[in-house]
Amino acid sequence: MLRKAIIPAAGIGTRMLPATKAVPKELIPVLDKPVIQYVVEEARAAGIRDILIVINKDKPAIRDHFRKKESLELFLEEKNKLETLENIRNINRGLQIEYAFQEEMNGLGDAIRYGRDFVGDEAFAVLLGDTILRSGNSDPVLGQLIEVFEEKQAAVVALEEVPGAIVHRYGVIDGRALTDRLFEINGLIEKPSVDDAPSNLAIASRYILTPDIFTALEKTSRGYNNEIQLTDAMSLLLQKQAIYGWRFEGQRFDVGNKLGFIKTNLLFGLEDPGLKEELKKWIREL
Ligand code: UTP
């Protein structure tokens, strides 16, 4: 049973500045909900109960979002806004959420290092706090990875096929297809050029890792962008143990860049029963 997850959410979010100067990137809304709340909901739906969110001292608003707010609850109760009250109460229902503070933004691998004590000796999930993954059915994408983990008892990453022209934005794997969706990974490379990329299978914001990653992270020197890369630590781990990739069923929405932010809000708006007709009409008239 996988119970724990780390959500790294300490990055500076330079691609969304100035919006992210005072508002953490992970609190940017998709319709009326911050992106990190979708991420937490995915984790909860997959059976995760304990979450460590890695933030930094300039991002206390993330903690405020998940904290109970008596005054707001009282206000909504008095105004008889009971549905909204229920939504607010649901934000952290059934979850134990803790926080760690990354001191210097030395990359995703460095952020994960802050989870060592929280994780202990259990396998755990990692979900990037700025990306929504939505599966084609009612099962969460993380649940697909957990199934692979339970069968293989080894680390698993979500994979997505991306066009060659944009492989340089991702961690990319070299792998052997075991089925249409399952890959045994032979190598990983962070943000390769199109010529160096061993495939167009990109790591897509979700991981299941074993605690061995912490030893690997200690041995990992700074890589791409002078940061400690999780991908590099996983390459070290690969020398000792198998790592699998799962080409997940569903869609990925990266809200941490302008185009992704607009597309995600537009699509979610077009799917929203209360918004879609007016939104479609407005788009036709543009
Ligand atoms: P990104 O690679 O998108 O980096 O991080 P970033 O700094 O947040 O954004 P840009 O590239 O400057 O626009 C992916 C996830 O990893 C977290 C981020 O918060 C985000 O959820 N992260 C990144 C950390 O927690 N710590 C870091 O040092 C870097």
C-alpha cells in the first residue's frame, strides 16, 4: 500500500513572472481551483494519505490554502453558502499534510532530498505541484503508476510521447517496450537536444520512487542548469535496480507556462456545464 507523497512546490516559477512574484505558481487557478489542489486530489483519489509539500519561505500561501480557516467557514455558514462551505472543508479531508522548506532553489532533486525523514523506509509518490494529470476514466493517473509499482515492486515514472522539437524541455528515457504502455528503462537524460534524445518519451510529472533515491541524490552532482536533477539521481539508481516507465492513459496540463495556463483554463471552461455555452458563443464571435 502506497501512502505517502511528496509534492515539490518550491520553484521560483520564472516563466510566469510577474504573476508568480507574490503568488506561488502552484496556486495559479484553473477555473476556480489552484493547480496544486488538483494535484492533491489526484493523490488522495489514488489512496495517498500523508503528503509532504516542499515550499520555500516566500510561499506560505500554499500552506494557508490547505489550512483550516475557521473565520471563512463561519462566514459561509452564516451566509448559508453550504455548498461552498462543503468544498472548502473538503480541501484537506482525509489527508495529513506537512511542509518542508527548501533553503535554496537547487532543483527538483534537491527539493526531494527534503523528504528523507518524512518517507522513512517506504516507497512514495512524487507529483509535481504545477501540473495536472487527468486520466481518460475515473481512476487517477497516479493509480495507474501504483498498479505497475505493485506488480514490479520497483520505481515507475509516468511517460508521455512528445514531439521531437520539444524533447529539450523534458527528462527523456531510453527504454525497451514490454507492452504498448509499459517500458523497462535503460537510461534517462535531462533536457537533451533533439539529436541527443534517445526517444521522444518524456517523464511526465509523476513518479513512484523507493527510499534508495535518497542515497543516489546524495551522490548526484549538479547537472543541467547547475541544479541537482532527479533524473540524474535516477540514472545512478538504474545501475543497481530496475526502473519502469508507464505511458499513462490521459492528458497532461502544465500550468507553469503561459500557453499551458491559457489552454488548460480554456479546455476546463469548455467542459464546465455552467460556463461552456457562453464561452463557446463568445469564442465563435471573436
Ligand atoms: P520547474 O522545472 O517548472 O521550475 O519545476 P520552476 O522554478 O518552478 O519554474 P520555472 O522553470 O522557473 O518557470 C517543476 C516543479 O518542481 C518544483 C517546482 O515548484 C515545480 O512544482 N521545484 C523546482 C522545487 O520544488 N524546487 C526547485 O528547486 C525547483
